[in-house]
Amino acid sequence: MQQVDVAVVGAGFAGLYLLHRLRGAGFSAVGLEAADDVGGTWYWNRYPGARCDIQTTDYSYTFDPELERVWRWSEKYATQPEILRYLGFVADRYDLRRDIRFGTQVATATWDEAQHRWLLTTTKGAPVSCRYYIMASGCLSAPKPPEIAGAGDFKGEIYFTGRWPHEGVALAGKRVAVIGTGSSGIQAIPLIAAEAAHLTVFQRTPNFAFPAHNGPSPADRVAALEKDRADYRAQARLSLTGVPLPRATEFSWQLGEAERRQRFEKALAAGDLVAMLSQLWADQGGDLEGNALAADLLRERIHSIVKDPETAEALTPRDHPFGSKRPCLETNYYATFNRPNVTLVNLRQEPIQAITASGIKTDRRSVDLDVIVFATGFDAMTGAITSVHPIAGRGGKSISDVWADGPKTYLGLTVAGFPNLFMITGPGSPSVFSNMVVSIEQHADWVVDRLVGLREAGFTAIEATETAQAGWARHMADCSQLTLHRLANTWYTGANVPGKAPGLMPYPGGVGPYRTICDEVVSRGLLGFTLSGPNGAAQSNDGEIVRLQPDVRLVLGMLAELNLPPLESFGAQGLRAFVAQFNATRPAGRPVGEIVDGTLAGADGPLPYRLYRPATPGPHPIVVYFHGGGWVLGDEQSDDPFCRDLCRRSGMIFLSVGYRHAPEHRFPTAAEDGYAALRWIAEHAAELGGRAGPLLVAGWSAGGNLAAVTCQLAHDRGGPAIAGQLLVCPVTDCTFDRPSYNDNAAGYFLTRSLMYWFWDLYCSPADRTDPRVSPLRGRLSGLPPAFVATCEFDPLRDEGIAYAEAMAAAGVPVEQLKARGHFHSSFTMVDVVMTSVEGRIKMAEALSRFAGQGQQEAIPRAAE
Ligand code: NA7
């Protein structure tokens, strides 16, 4: 029995770095590697054309500046042999081979609860007893079986790209088939076509591919790296993909067609996956319409290269958004289909019936072959863990059973019920959505640092809690709403393996955010982990690490970095100026049919308004809208993106009222202005382009307060008629003792003290129970139907809910939206807090119901 502190499976990028770190931290470790040398992925994938497709400036270890100095890559995208040489060089330089048992597979792994150790049996040599067990077995290391009937009958040669013979394969003069057109197929096909007598490509799904433009590393990238390596690497670690390229910030609808094409051509010329995936426009990755603009340009390019229109169309992806399936870099791929010795078989039109002794038979033809190459991919991510060997955790539970419905992990690093087991780039971590080397180093560092911490604290076991794990799954699902991956069947979602549970496996929230979350787990006392040690020592810190929506977390993080003083300290004028400046930097809302600025009659003189008219033919129902700002801030334009968005979604006129503000005009001015505006709008509805019939009323925050009050005044004072009220995070009452006021008192932008200040400026304590400022205290029966939206992390949450419940109790039809993980500004930060889209869709649907109409503008849900 070999006794070590740590056993590591795999000697690729992850395993090698782990062994180096573990040794440096004073742990005894053994690496167990099935192959007879180091390399991992780059040991096995030796097919013609195999290269990395993250640039070598970035696809490198960064842990040792000296290593970066002594190793020079020869190309922008290195070949497999060069990457294998690099990993051999690293193994030699740090003398790692002496800790690795090559040609050795782990046969079983079993947790020994009494000893707090893992017991490993192996296919060669002594079994291993280790305190910690780390799977550094990669993400794409378990090739899929052929899956096609008759593969065993074929009399010719069969090869898998992921298990290519070391001595190479002679293809000259042979009739060759390649099945599969993922990255491997797309890299191999041009080289195989150049050598074989004839190549037949069997394609099930065409992929988006664009040129690699391989050659020397681009001078600008090298210059950026060499100018300040440490800074470049630091930026990579905090970037979304592990490559420090800034994302586009302009939205597609802000760019003209010429500008979009120019950006596309620039990304095309860069020959870089990350550039094409992130630098076109801000909405290319998360919005179907923005995505389609990019996809169309890529499709156009395929047709411009491939001469035969039918072949070109067959090669053109139309069933998934660009980027939702792994796009590929290509070198002569499309041009290869212009060669006379290359045939494309479109399996969507003629599926393979069987592989026969002489070749492949489809519904329409039989192709005689000497060689079949399977470029059919891998049982990705989970397969790299479960297919290695059975893993039995606490109580003998098998990880394959625990994951039967899809992988369950905490941080993609650990699994509840499997103490002291770690996965490097496991499912639930950024892994294949990132530059793998950056993610590998982050995971290896995080794990080794934890082991050091446990050793120092005298603990011998660490295990994720079920709560933490469930919270992580929810956070993953929240993140995936920001991408289009859920709309495609891919190996990211397990769809390529028959019978595999569906679900997005890599973490889609980005490398930098993920790193900060892992660090936060540590700074919050290993939140989500139970630690135990000899003699019953134990520490459990149960909880969920991310309860905010992912984009809310980013927004609040950025606001926190501004280190602003309490907003009320600016004073009313100062804060107005600050808000104006803040609003100037936000994304401009999408175009609507028309915007008209005008003046209406308020309670005591003219008031400005802004009218948003839909592009659809009128007349339209009118929504009278009251902006937010604590009765002190804002104006008829300050909720511009929100009004545009709801105008488009509901197909209604939004008329935003410029009511007067405190402290210049204290209670009840705003309320009376609101009511006067309502009356004026009702009287002038037809000339404003409004449909005959009752108005609707909406508002956010203090504007939600005014909307609620206006409905009460209209009811009490005999009109005008209101068909429905939309109250978004409304102020409804003057008592501040509901739990949300304390739970969310600080840290979520709208603070308790800011609310106190707003109240003080607007309304004297003696007046505060007046229903014109505390509508919760008003007469509620007979009010128009309501939709009340509240946000979990908002001081105003509970008074919004209280108002909804009180109205319902008084017989008013009420629908509530309690937005999980959101903060006070989530709904109005259109195109910033993207996860709030679903809520705005519901608001528009409610307005349509109130107005007795179907939704006007069909904005597909999936486009959000
Ligand atoms: P991929 O990307 O999974 O590609 C596999 C290809 O094989 C893909 O075109 C599949 O079509 C096709 N395939 C898989 N099974 C079948 C069957 N049964 N019949 C016909 N065609 C099939 O693997 P790669 O090795 O190319 O790339 C893996 C990753 O390595 C890559 O994404 C980079 O991250 C690096 P499908 O699309 O499933 O219809």
C-alpha cells in the first residue's frame, strides 16, 4: 500500500501543476496516469491538424515567470507535438515524473470514513491510501463509443481522433471517411483530404467556424503581454474567458450596418475565438436578435467560399445560436469542400443506416471505404470523472448514482457526500467555457491552499454541504439565463451522449466572477463546507455563497468599488447631479416608434411629460407612468430605458409625468400633481393617440407610491377610470420595522438611511399616516386590478408585499412577482441587469390583461 497525503489522477496541464504545487507545500503526492507519459489531452489527441485554439500567448502556464521566459512558442496556435513537448519540458524542469506512476489506471476509489482517507486500487502496482483525492482527469478525456450499428463489421481500419496512433496513419491512396464535424473533424478534414484518394465527410450538425489565421503570434498580443506580464496575467484571471480581451459595450441596435460589418471583419481578421465571441456587440451572446446578426455574417462567409450551393447550405449552421455550441477555428476547412476528391454527406437528410464490412450505408447511398475516422467527440465533463472508475463516497454512495440526473457539485470543485474529493475544472466550474490553463491554475491553487489551511487547523476532512450545493445549482441556472447555451443541443448540455441527463455543465458566469466567488467562500470562513478532524473536532459553515442574481452581484460589486459616501450626504442638488451623471453612462434603451416631449396641466401649473409611442399602428392604451427617485430625484426622462422597454413589450403608450419634487415641494405636491396629470391625460387621451377607455397607471419606487396613491384618489374622487395598476418596488407605508428594512438596510444601493432621508425631505412625521403618502392605510376596496413586483434584496420589499396582500384581502385582483436575487433597481436597469427581463415580460403581460388586449409586439421570450 502506497501511503501519501494526496493522489492525483492525470498528468496533463492540471495534474502536472498540482504535483508541483503540492510538493512545494510539503505534501507527499502521487500522480496516477493511464498513459505512458505526461500530456493528458495532448498525449491522446494526435490526429492530423490537432492544435490548441486559444492563442499560445494565453494557453500557457503562468505560475512561474521564469518558465514563461525560457519557453518560446513557435506559432500563434501550437501543434499538438509542440504542446506535448511543452508539457514534457515542464515535467522535466520541475522534476515531476518521479512522482507519477505511468501506465496506471485507478480501478476503484473508496472513502474510508473511519480513517478519513481514500483507498484506491489500481490496474498496476500497489494500491494507494491518501488523505485527499484529486481528479485532474480533464473535461474531454472519455471518447464516446462509435454508437453506430455495425462498426464491428467493418473490414478496413478504424481510428478515433481522441486515440490516434502514435506512429501516425498512412492515408495516401485510401478512401477515407470522417464522421463528425466538431473542432477535431474541422481541424483534421483539410489535412486528410490533402492526403487521401477520396474523403467522405459525414456531418450531422454543421458548426460555426472561422479562420484561425495561424502563423507567428500577433505582434500586438505579444507586445501587450511583454509590456507587463504580471498585469496581463492578472487581467486574464479576472476576465470572463481567461483571455484579457475587453468585451464590446455597444449594443447592436446602436450600430449601423456598416459599423457592424466592420467590427465583424476585424474579428474575422483577428482569427481568435474570444474576439469573435465577445467583441462584436454587447448583445451578441445573450440576445437572439443580436446573436442572429453575427450568425448571419458567418453564414454569408460560408456561402462565399463553398462553390456548390447545396454543399454550402449543408455546411451552414441554422439550428443553434452562434456560440451556443463550441465554435471552431478553421484552416482551409470550407475550401476543402471545393476539392474534387471530397464529398459531404448530410446526415440530416440521409442518416447512417449501418456500417458494413465495406463501408458506410446511408438512406441514399453506400460508400466504400478503406478507413473510417471517428471524430465523434467525448462524454464530456462528467464522463471524465465517472467513466474513469467507480467512486464510492460516504456510506458507499456511488458518484454515478448521485449524478444520475446530472452533475451536482459545489463550485465544480467538490461534491456533497464525497469528502476530500476535488475535481479540477469539474462540471459547475468555468472549465471549457474558458482558457483552460487559467482555470486549471485557479483550481489547483484554490485546492492546495485549502489543504494547507486544513493541515494548519488540524482538520482531516472537508465536505460540501447539501445547501451549498443546491444553491450553486440555482446560481448556475440563473447564470445560464444570461447566455444562449440553453437553446442548443451540445456536449455542453450532455445532448451528444444518448441517454445522458440534460443540463448545462460548465459554469457560464465567467472566469473572473467565478474566481471572486471562490475567494469569497474562503473569506467567509469556508462557507458551504463542513470540516472535521480527529477527536470529533468539527466546524460547519452552512449556507449559499451567491444569493443575488449574477448580474446584480456584478452591478453591486462595481458600485461597491466606487466607494461612494452615503448618497444622502450629497444633498438634494448634489444627488440630482450625481444621478444625472450616472444615468448618462447607462445603455441607451431600444428604439420605440416615437418620443414626444410636452407639457400637461398639473395641480398648480404646467408639468413636463415624455411620451413613448410604440411603433405599431395606434391608437394605443395609455399608461400614466411615475418615475422613481424618492420624491426628490429624477424627472420625466430619468426612467427612459424602463419606459422604452415596457412600451415595446406592452405595445402601449407610456406617458412619464414630470411631477414636482421635494424638498422644494413637499407632501402632498407630488401626489396631487400625479392625480392632476391623470385627469389631464384622460381628458386629452385621443389627441395623445390613446385608445378610448380607461387609463393604466404604473410607477417604480416612489413613483410606485404615486401610482398607488393616484389610483386611490381616482377612486375616492370619482375618476378618471383606471383599468389596472403596475407597482414596481413601491413605497407604501411609513413604518420602517418590517424585516426587509433591517435585512437590506445597507449594501444594496437603496439603503435604509437614504429612505429615511427621502421621507424627511418629502413629508413631516405628522403627515405620514395620510394615505396620500402611505397608501397601505387608505381605502383599498374597489381599486383597479394590480400587479405588484417586489425584489428580495430591497428595503421596500415587505411593504410592497404588505400592500399587495392588503389589496387582495380587500377584494382587489392582485398578482405578485417576488423577484428572487434582485435589488431595488433591477427592473429599471434595462440591458444591464439582464436577468430582470423575465419580470418585465410579466409586467407587460399584466398590462395587456388589464387593458383587455393581447400582447402587441411579439418579442420572443428566447430572445431575451
Ligand atoms: P465534438 O465537438 O463533440 O464533435 C463531435 C462531432 O461528431 C459533432 O459534429 C457530432 O455531431 C458528431 N457526432 C457525434 N456522434 C455522432 C454520431 N453518432 N453520428 C454522427 N455524428 C456524430 O468533439 P470534438 O472532438 O470535435 O471536439 C471536442 C472539443 O475539443 C472541442 O469542442 C474543443 O473544445 C476541443 P453533433 O454536433 O453532435 O450533431
